[in-house]
Amino acid sequence: MGVEGTIDYIADLISSTKKKKKKQLNTVSLKVRMDCEGCGQRIKNVLSGLKGAKSVDVDWKIQKATVYGFVDAKKVLKAAQATGKKAEPWPYVPYELIAHPYASGVYDKKAPPNLVRGTDEPGVATLNPVEEKYSLMFSDDNPHACSIM
């Protein structure tokens, strides 16, 4: 093979060495059971101590903790649960993203304003073609919509 083969071999060796994988910059939101400002401060202190956490925002009234930085969602969840509080990933999405927001399993009385539980069920999350046709027929965004409305 000669010189070219040797250079290719060395280049492959250099590129195949294990490189440290960089973590993604992301936002992790959790629903954490908090009763007072003291609980919120305790959660904030624990989550701020995580390696890679850039900022932590805690709103104890809607029971939401948000961590922004180079963190892993599983590690953030474990750290929040280590405080002794009940914690789970943030289950809510904006009201407008769900086709049937009052369906069972989606509607939640304890949800913050203008939010409902997220779901992946195709019958609830999206409109079927017939429903979509009728909803667009009476839409204000459609220039050819019914003029009765």
C-alpha cells in the first residue's frame, strides 16, 4: 500500500480514539410537590448544586422547577427526589396544542391556568380529518370560511 495506506491507517487510529461526548444544553422542567417558599428554596439549592446547571427557576405556587444548563434529565429528577419531595417530569402542555382538552386523561383540575396534561393518544391529541375539515370551515383564519359566523 505504501505511504498513502500508512497515512490512512494513522488517520483512522487518531479519529477512532474515544472523544469525550459533550452534553447538550437543555431545559428540564419538573413538577415537584412544594408547600411553601422554604420547600422551594430547598429544591432550588439542591438543583443549583448539580454539575452543569446554569440557572434554576422554582415557582412553588404552580409546583414547577426548571433547570437550564448542561444537565441530564434523569439526574435532575433523581436529585429532586433525593430531597424527599414527590417529583415527576413536567406533564403539562399549552391548552391550544391538544385537540380535545376536556377528554378524560387530559383534563386536570389541578393544572396551572391554560395548561392541560400532555398525551400521545392520536384520538385526543390531534383532530381526525373530518373534524379538522369542520373546524377550518368556521375558522376566522380561513378567508373562505362561513360568513354567518
